Amino acid sequence: MTNEFWIAANIIFDLGTGEKKDILMLVNHEIDATFFNRGDAELYYTFVTMRAKNIVWKIEPTNLRGQGWFVIRGVQNVG
């Protein structure tokens, strides 16, 4: 059995201080993922593979918003 994840990148702002934070989340459907250009996808891929080593990550093309976009998909083996 496997779990499949996609990376979604978000920005949050602290209302008290105005501090900005970039947040990566795991989502369960490709349509909820962030669509990256190839260069950004490679940067985020490198970041996440160093931190979530129990998940096999891949950069994959997506056509959900036209050509030239990529998503980052992860597969985790369970059990």
C-alpha cells in the first residue's frame, strides 16, 4: 500500500507582526498542488527531498493548466 502526496506552496502572514512565512504542505490531489515552472520545481524538489527522506519524490509535468508546468509528487510506502 502507498500514500501519494503533492506539494502545495503557500505564503502566510502573521497579522500581529506582518512577518511573512513560506509554507510547504502535502496535499492529496494533483489539482490542489502548486504548479511550478521547471526551475522552481527543481529548487523545491531539492528542499523537500533533504527533509522528507521516507517519501520518494518526483518532478512530473502536468497539463492541468496548460503545457510547461510541473508538480512535485511523493509516494510513501506503508505497511
